[in-house]
Amino acid sequence: DAKTTQPNSMESNEEEPVHLPCNHSTISGTDYIHWYRQLPSQGPEYVIHGLTSNVNNRMASLAIAEDRKSSTLILHRATLRDAAVYYCIHIIAAGNKLTFGGGTRVLVKP
Amino acid sequence: DAGVTQSPTHLIKTRGQQVTLRCSPKSGHDTVSWYQQALGQGPQFIFQYYEEEERQRGNFPDRFSGHQFPNYSSELNVNALLLGDSALYLCASSRLTGGFPYEQYFGPGTRLTVT
């Protein structure tokens, strides 16, 4: 299974940006990086995905390193509702199986 | 759109019993995956169904089995329950025919407690 490495936890103040790092050193050229988050007492929800280029959507931005061995999820202005566990997932090409690690628990302080 | 729905919400079973959990995928989705999430850990992939067949399987024993119906809904069956099977069971749906990569939509889960 494809493995990713993330810090266990991070803290941020409300309305400040949050940068969540992820290492995926075994990634190959056609593998995607997906991010999901899990709010308390809910199932995981999709955040964003990328292959090579940086990506933006309404929830977040994803910055992928040039060698693709690491990426950073950016929450531009954290809100209390962004407090969750964020999972970085390396998906093998054409696969659909999500291999979750421990994720990063994000605490947002008012 | 109701999204992914799961039933029941909570369930308490005794060791050795059998349990069936149910999942209805998001409208337009054709693939259902099941995950087990122990307390404080990330979800672990059990298996995935597409076109009524098991397409992929994680590292789970044969006590865990499933089924997908023609309307794309799915069941997860666990036989001979063990205390260690106590967990949140999550169902996720996606649309394989829409092309890779496949965003998965998760249901709220079924909390199973084995006593």
C-alpha cells in the first residue's frame, strides 16, 4: 500500500492560514494525491486532489513539490468549522482504494 | 440528493453473533467501498463492490463479506463477531464510469459495539 507521512497535530488561530505538510516519497508518475478530512462524529469528506500542478478549489489549495514526493494542503483562513483530522492519501494510478494513515488533527483556536 | 445513507446508526451485538450493515450510495454512483474505523485511528479499507462483484479487498478475514444489489446499494456482513470488531463502519460511494480519479463520498457510518 502507498504510504504517506503527516504530523500528528497542528494548531492554528481562527482566520489565519494553515499549512498541512505530507510526505509521499514512494509516489510514481501517474499516482494522485488526495486529501480528505473528517469532522467530529462524521464520515470523511473529500477536500481536494492533484497530480502535478498546484490546485485550488473553494475549500483549500494544494501545493505539490516539483519532485512530487511531498505536498502541502493550505487552508487560507481557518475557521472553527475547519477543526478536523486531515488525511493525505496517495492513490495508485487507476486505483480507487483509499489507504488512510493517522492524519493530522487540526485544532483551531478562537 | 440524500447523499450516502447507512443503517442502522448504532448496533450492539454479542460475541459470536452475525451482523448485517446496509448502505445506499449517492445518486448516480455505481461503486461502493466499505471501511472499518477503530477509535482514534484512520479508516481501514475492507472491500469494494462494482457491478455486483467484489473488485478489491483489503486485509480482512473471510468473516467479512459483502454484496451489491442491482440498484447499487450494498450490504456488509460480519460473521462470528469478535470484541475487536467493535468500530465505526463507513460506506463510501463513487462513480467509476466517470473516470479516474474517483472522489469518494462517505456516509455517517454505523457504530458497532460487540460485547
